[in-house]
Amino acid sequence: MPIDWENLLISYLHDPPDKALDIRRHKHRAARYLTILLKRTVDADVVHRATRIEDWFASDYERIYLPKAGAHKEYAVDPQNGKLRIVHPLSGTESALSVDNITEDAITCQQKKIELNSVNPQERFLIIWRFLREYLSQINPDISFLPADTRLPDATIWNHLDISSGFRAVQTNRATRYALLAFALSPVQGFIANSRSLRDLWAGSYILSYLTFAAMKPLIDEFGPSVFVYPMLRNNPLLDNYLCKNYQTYKESINQDALNESLKIASIPNKFFALVPGDSSDEWVARIKQAAEDEWQRVASDIHKAINKEFTDLPHSANWSAKWDWQVQNYFDITAIALPTSNINDRDIAQWLDGKDCLSEVFESIHNLQRLQSLIPVADRYTGIDNIPILNNPGLWQAENKLTSRLLDAIRCVRRIPDNSPARLQTDISGMCSIFGVFEQMGPSNLADSARFWKEAAHRQFVKKNERLSALGLIKRNIHKLPGFDFIGSFPDTATIAATLWLNDTGINPDDYWKEGYWSGQWLHWQKIDEEEDQSPGVELFKRIKDQRKKCPVPTYYAVIMLDGDHMGQWIQGEKSPTLRKILDPKLIEYFDKRRNNPTGTDLLNTRKPVSPALHASISEALANFSLYAVPDIVKENKGTLVYAGGDDVLAFLPTEKVIECASALYRTFRGEDSVPPGYYSKGNKKYLMMGKTATASAGIVIAHYKEDLRDVLIEARRAEKRAKNAGRDRFCLSIMRHSGEHSTAIAKWEFAGALSKFIRAFKNGASDRWLYRLRSDVPVLEQFDSVAFISEASRQIAHSGDETTKIQLGDLIRPAWEQFSSDRSSAGSIAEFLTLLQSASFLTRGRD
């Protein structure tokens, strides 16, 4: 049954965005706003009756048991003195919105500016869903954070509207319940990490993001983007780009330059959760899997066509791509599962999850909420229309999501075994791919013929000297040849990244040479202009490089940051959500505190709020904001190159001097530490939700020589990240891979990053590090010292360094740095590691041995 897009828009705006500012008259305001946007008269009672099923669904999952407002509205919550209390949905931090200028007249005036006269109902819905929040924020940015329920103000009205329209979209008839659909694409790490350049890395992450979005498209086309629980798609560049191609008015509302820039970010993870109709869930599982598979085949086919002519011209090229189709068809595992909620009851879920008879035995939060309800007298309890209860089962959403995730994980544990490769039937077996070592290279199987084939292929289709590539390797190298992928641009090599600050200081701009066709960071280290057979820098550029090298040597080491959010699974499952005492309005806290059966017993308000659609939406929004708005700015400010930012996952390459500052900024922004109130990220006059102060992240930071095999560097970055997590999380691990073979590693809590940055600046300004080497040689003795004795000896060494710059810049730094570092001594606080970190600070400023 085709979706009625006008009715879906009515469901989306069944509550006005400013509901919280005047709850008693909100239904009539909703009708007036809809009248403006639909260009026809809309009746408030008709809206209420037509949308109550999806409104109930969204409310049932979201709210906890609360009393009615009271005979004298004593438990109602309204703005006071132009302020409205809200709570950060993930940390529980309280703040106040300024709402004085958010009036019905201002909203009406802003809505009238939206030109939708000539668009069809589907485009009208998409434009309003995508841009209305943005348009209204021009009145007051705080309108983005107005709550759906002022008594429990952790969820925004926009969360509620998204969820309501999502439920409405999948109700193919008004009696049909939804199904929860989960999708995953794998392998992930192997596909990304099998890379020999930054371009390879980016291509791997982008293809995964692109294919996951391809699986989303059938649902977007059929039901609209509000059916996605995770990730959030509003403002997503892949969605905007897709809709711009199909809808002219939508395209006119998008800043194309900003879109092209954001398209470079692999912004969608390899998983998603969505709502689908319960009566056709199996069909939708099949359709989205097929959509991802079809798009992967199309990508492979288009790239094959684009490169075929040049490869066919090579010697021994007959049937050069015989194994192409087999490799493409047998790489990705595409998995999906749907859980039709109408086919199961609470007892079924409890049995499957934990062998219990009811959900309150599986989830403590559900048990405590039921006890909380018992404190509300019957006369104070809400009833729905005709006394039908509208508050069914808070916590059910959490249980359904957990069961869906388990089903998906169970399916992913079983991998299909592909048919034998055609190459296995041949007498000669080809060599292996230089990027994907488990796959055979394209071209002839005979080793001698293959050698000549790939020698001639060098410098064609982004094939480097001495490389031999499989279908997967060639696809990653030539992704820019897909239609619509002209936004990609160039990627620096590791030698260029290592020398970024040096190049800035000398005025040599690689972009100028890319415009002319070619640039290589290797040129910075050549001793003669024709050192290799690769393209030469040219006489003028080579002379500039040599002259600048005489003034200052070129850095040879670069840095990698691999950052990952901690305990994200626990966040998704509600184990990290704030307690009711943090998020409830004080009036309601007082109500429950007065009615506690046993004042000395369990405080039921210390129960964590169960996972709800709005909590999932908040997590998804925070991660999307972090990856789309914060991470690119921070990496760019620190002269780095962003490879991917998929929610809580970041991979970036930087000059060594900037890496600690950048990593610290990413961590602080992930938590929203630098904003007022905390938990957000400010950009211009806009404020974006972040994960908040109760969330943490861990990072592996690796310093490597530009000649080091990139795959080894990435393996070490992954190890460093794991070491940070194993040490207790909320930490960074710094690992230095010296070209001589000597490696050093140290772990610290993020609070120490600020102290480390001060030492980096001091060494940059000329402070000596000789005293560090003397201390380092005495580590076996120093490890026996207490803190006072160690700092006394360190201070003595600094004082006797014979260098006034060192004494002045470092004398006041050593004691607070050690105190900060040693506060975490239980997990990562040895004197040896402390000295390693300080020596690393000196090394980072040089970027070379």
C-alpha cells in the first residue's frame, strides 16, 4: 500500500515544536502551523484523532510512570521568567533554555518563508523533515532543544516527532505493528586496513559507508528517513546528496559547496537499525540485502569498465580479469534480521534473553519502574481515551532492541563458505595482491608474464611501482572513477603529512603541484633530482627544497590517531543512561520522595532510565554531530588529514607536533567539555549535542617514519588503542615506532594530555631534553623513590642543565605534571612511563631522529 506522504507530514507535526512553552493550547497551534505548511485548513481535533496511534507508540516507549498535573496544576512544569529547564539526555547535566523570543508569531513568520507551492507531497515531507528545525533555529538556536515533556525534559520534541512519524510510516494499515530491522556489513577492519596509502584507507572506509547507505535507500524511498533508529540521517551528506539528485527544491535548499566538502567523510557506520512493517518484514530484509549487493556489483562493474581499456592494452592481458567476478562476489557478508513485535510477547523476550518469565526479572530498571508506579495513587494515574491506559510498558523498547541485536550477532557468527576460486583449477597460481594479501592478483597466472604485465601497468590507474593488485585493490584505487565521485580530490602521502608544518613555513604548497598533475612527498628527501624513476619534481622545485633543507631539516615522522568511544554497547543497551533523579523535574522528585514506602530502602529514583527511541536518537545525533561537524574542524585546525569519522570512531593523520593537542581536543569535544553548558559543541551561532561528560573515549596514538609500511602502522595503532582500553579506558596510549627498530610505549589518562602539550611547547621554544636522558638512565634507582624524592631529583637535573631557557620553561612544569600523571599510578603511572612521555614530547617537536 503506497504511503500517504501528506498524512505522514501531519504525523510528523502532530505536536508543534513549541509545545513545551504552552502545553494547554498546543493542539490548536499544531493545526495552525500545519495549515501554513500544507496550504489548506487543518482542524486540531482531526489531527489529534488521525495521529493518536503513532503518538501513543512514541509516548509509551518514552515516558515513565508519572502522576497527573494535579487539581491545581501543582505538578505541571512551565517556563519560569523566560527560562525552561532541560537535561542533557546522556549525562543528565541540567541547563536552562532562553525562550522569551520563541513565540507563535515568530514561528508562523518563519514557516511562511518556506516555499513549497510546486512540490509533490513526498518532497514536501522530506524538505520539512530535513530543514524545519534548521529554519526555526534562526529565531533562537535553543529551539532545537525544546523538550517533548517538561517534567522529563531529557528528550527533545524533535525526537518525539521523528519517532512518531517513523511509527506512522510503517503502519501499512492502522492495526499493523512494526518490526525492528537490523543490518550489518562486514568485514570492516580488514577492508579498511588493507591499504598502502591514505587514499586506500579512505576508499575502504568510504565504500563501506556507501554500501550501507545503499541498503538504506529502499526504506528511504518507501517510508522516508524517519524510520531509522540508528544512525540519524538528518543532515547526513550521503542522504542530502541522494535527495538532491531526485528533488530540485530540496537541492536548492542545500549549500552545495558545504555538501561536497562533507561528502568526503565516511559518515555512516556499517550497521543500522530501522522500523519496517511487521507484516512484510521478511520481504524488507531481502530487499535491503539485495540493494547492498546490487550496488556493490554495480560499483565493481563500473570500475572494471573504466579501467578495462588500459589494462587490455598491456602485454599478456588476454582475460586479465578472469577472477574479478569471483573476488567481488565472495568478499562481503551482508546480514540482516527483522523482529516482528506483534509475534512476540514480554514473556517470550524474557525467556529468549535470560530464561526468565517476565521482563522485570531480566531488567532491574523495569522492575524498579513498576515499583515506582505503585507509589502513585490510582486517582493520580493517567488514563487514555475512554480510560484505556496509554502507558503500557516502559523498558520494552530496550528489551526488543537487545533481542534484535542478539539475533543479528548470532547470524553473523555463521559465515558462508564461497565456491572455489577459478584460479584453483589452473596449473599456474597467480601471485598475491599487494593490498589484499589473501586474494590473487589480476592478470596472467604465469609468473614471468605477470611480472611484465604489472611492470607495464605501473603508473596506470593509480597502480604504483612493484604493485600487483586484485579486483578489490583496483576498486579501492579507482573509486574516483565512479559517476558522481568527482568530489574526492587528492590525498597526501605520509612523507607530506610528516612535513606539513615544514612545508607551511617554507611556503611550498603541494596543492599547487597537484593542480599541475603530480606531487610526491618523497621528493623532500631526495639527494638528486633523478633519484628514482618516478616523476621528477622539476629543477625549480627541487632547488627550493634543497635550499630550505639547508635552513631546517625536513621532519620524517608522522602521527596517527585512532580514537574510539568507550562502552558504546553499554550506552546503546541503556547501562550508561542517566538516573531518574537527574532528569526528573524537582516537582516530580518531591512527589515521589514524599511517597516512598521505606525512606531508608532503595531509592527508586536512582534507577537508570530505560533505553527508549529518544535515547537512541540522542546517541545517534551526538555521534553524527561529532563526526560531521566537530572532527573535521579539529583535524583541519591541527593541520591533519581525516581518513574517516564514523560516529565514535576516528582515524586521522597529523604532523607529530600537533598530535597530542588534536587528540585531546577530539576527546574533550566528544564529551562536550568546552561548551557552556557542557555536553555540546558550538560552531558559529549553532550548538550541537555531544555525548556528554559521563561518556569517555580511548585512543591509540602512533608515531611512525614515513617509510614504514602503512599496514604495520595501522596494526600498531589498533594495538595502542586496545592497550588504552585494557588499562581502564578513558586513556590514550602513545607508541613511537622508530625507524631504527626501537619502540617505546606509554599510557596516560586524558587529563595528562594538557601537561604533555605544555612540555611540547617548551621543547619547541628551545628547552633542552638532556636532563631527561640522565634521569632515564637512572630509572631502576628512581623507581624505588617516593614522589617527593623523584620530583626533587628531577628538579635538580633541570636546575643543573646549564640552560636558562630550560630552567625557566620547565622548572614550574615538572611537579604538577608528575602529580597529575601519578594520580593514575594504579594503572599507568610508573616513573619510566612518565619519562617516556616527556621524552616523546621532545621527539614530537622534532619529528625526526
